[in-house]
Amino acid sequence: MEIHMPHLFFRSLVCALLILLATATAGLAGSRINRSGYIAISIDPILYESNLWETSHRITLDKFFTAEAADLGEALAEGLEKTAFRGQLRVLPGYKADEQEEFRTNGSPDTFLITVDIRSRYGLTKSSPAAACLSGISCFLLSPINMFTYESKTEANVTAFYFTPAGKRLRLVQDHFTSEGQMSGDFYDAMNMSQELEWITELTRRAIDDLKRQILAEVPTDLVSRSWRKAADDLNRPPAGETARPGLPPVPRLARTRIKLSETETGHRPGSAAPQASLNLQQILRKVSPSIFKVITERGTGSGFAISSRGFGVTSLHVVDKAGKLRIRFHSGKEQPARVVARHPDLDLAILSFRAESARAIPLGDSLKSVPGDKVIAIGYPLDVGLSITPATIAALKKYRGLPLIYIDTLVPPGNSGGPLVNNQGRVIGITFRKQQQSDKKGTTLALPINEARKKFEPFLEFSDPG
């Protein structure tokens, strides 16, 4: 049997080299990366069939998502520093990708960038009976039952980049993770914006916790192995100017945007200067009548007024309570469906949502500046023939069971409940909601001070973005 020694020697040499290479690669892959870096979190919430972003609930959501992005970034930084990096990771502020766009593109030389881009979709499930209820089918008998399911579907794309000392961006890792969640409630929960806000925040927290566990379980191993595989030439050298463990990289400069409430056409805020010039009756009606609407239910009618040009208004809760079908009609004759988005039984107050193009916000006043003896006008829309105008005088300002109330010295016609009580500048200072018959048969009417009501509907007022 003939043995070719040169061939056997060559094959043995190749095998030895492969073993040495595999051992070296395994050793490198098993070591942590001697670099520092950044973590950028973005959150893109998509709210189906929701008006939350069109109210100043947006301020609450903006703060919430900013805090959640920061918490997730810090948790990932801590986990990756223990498993993948010798250096430290700095979390970029904010949760909007466009604020971080320039830094994400250009990076910082000889550092890593971990981006976590989260997209969450929220809304009632298709199996919820909301669509049927809102199309006119009465849900009153079923309203206390938790028949509605609110769900979130969240996706996260995790990408790791290394910016070489020359500024070249290398993509090392790109992983995809998902998380889903659900919460249930009754009819009133499904129609309540405050409840929707609670669902969104709770489901978001759950999803982010789930994603954090998934990311820290998978990404560190992928990141270390692929980093050595693609950037070993650079990573084999220590960071420039570093002799020990790399510290935090420098703070980057990012574009920042902020949201704030505007003063808006709804009027001045409590405590700000109010105009002093009195208007005549014709001027007052011209100012407020486009904002006043009739509330129509199968149980009767009432009045209300628009507080925001984005499609929100208020009325008395007893006007719409237990109503299965709800419509409103403005003084211009436009009639349309509406729905209750918030209920406040302690104030007999309901907040309605309707098509924004029909709304013109009424000017709001400051009820704290009202005193007994002030001339006011109670306005409603109880009949089809037009607005009801009731001049009156403030008889007293006193509390009933702890709630401040305005007492006016005149009875208003039936159907005026929920309508505005305006001062001589044409600004709303109260919401009429109850009449009291007295022995002299003149009677009094009670109104909820607008400052008390505003505490509840403030999130539905106008907002604007600066610049």
C-alpha cells in the first residue's frame, strides 16, 4: 500500500490551521467588546380611531413615552454592559427617531450605536361590539359587562452599528421582536378617553418589559460574535486615548421638540387678564351662537356647547346618561352623531366628541371673578325654532355638599340643561344644570362654575406645537 506523505502532511496542516482559527474566533467571540457606545430608543404609537392625539392628552402621552424610552434605554445599557461591552453606554434622550436622525446617521467615531425602534398599534379588537354600538344599536342593557377588548401589537427592530475610527458605519446586528397584549372593559370604558389612556400606558409598560427580556436574552451573543467577525481589525486595537476600561462617550447634540398648550381661541386661562369691555346682547349672541348645540336622545333633548374646534363639547350628564343613541344639532342646522368620551357624575358633566368641522370653540371665562349682582345670560337650544335667551342676575355663590355653585335669580326653560351661562363679555362662566322652584314662584337656577368643569375637560382643549 502506497502512502503519499506530502499530501498527508498538507491535509494535517490545513486541519490544524482550521482548529486554531476556530479556537481563536471562539475566544474572541466569547470576550466582551472593549468599546463604549450609545443607545437610541424610538417609540411610534399608532392609535386607531382615537382622538387622544388631538387633545392635550398628547402632553401626557409625550411625557409617558419619553419616560418609558429612557427607562428601557437604561435597562438595556445596564444589561449590555454586563454581557457585551467593557465600556459604558449612553442613552440618547427623547423617543422620536427624527430628533435623533442626524446622530443615527453620522454617529461618533470608534463607538457603537444600538437603535431600538418600537412601533405599537392600539385599538379595540374587531371582535368588540363597539362598531355595532356606535352605529346605533343600543348597548344600554349590556353596558356593565366587560365585552370590549382593547389590544396592543408591538414590534421592535434592534440594530447595532459600529462606527470605525474613519467614520464608516458598519451594521453588525439586526433583530426583530414582537409582543402583544390585551385588556378588557365595559361599554363606558370603551367610550372613555381617560380609560383609553390608562389602557395604552399599561399595555405599553407590559410590552416594553417583554421586549426588554427578549432583547437581553438574544442580542448580546449576536452582538459580540458578529462584531468580532466584521470589525476584528479595529476591535483588536484599544480605543484611541484609552488605557483602561472605556467610560461614557460624550453627550451628543440632538434636535429637540416640545409640545405646549396654547391659549387658543377658547379664551384666556384662569388667572390671566380678562377683557373688561361689555358687549350688547346682539354682539354676545354673534360671538357664542355658532358654538351652541342641541343634544338629542331617545329620552329627550338638552343643550351643550363646543369647547374645542377639534370636535369636543360639554353638556350635563343627566341629559345623555343611559342614552343609547346620541345626536347633536348646531344653530346652523347641521346635525350629526356624537358620543360620550368622559363622564363626571360628581359634577353632572359629560364630554362629547363629534365631527371637528362642525365645531367652533366657545370663549371661556373665569368664574372666580364673578360676584353676586353680575348680569349674565343663560343660553340653550331646547326647541327647533332657535336659541333660548334668558337674561338673569347672579343671586349667590355658595357651596352645596362641598361643590361651588352659581345661583341665578331666574328659571330657565326646560331643555336648557348643559347650555352656557355667559357674562357680559360673551365668555362662559358656568353650565346651567338644575332649576329650583321657590315659594315666590320666581325660582332660581343652578349652574356649575366653569372653573370647576374646566378641571375635567382641560385635556380636550386646544393645543399647538411651537415653531
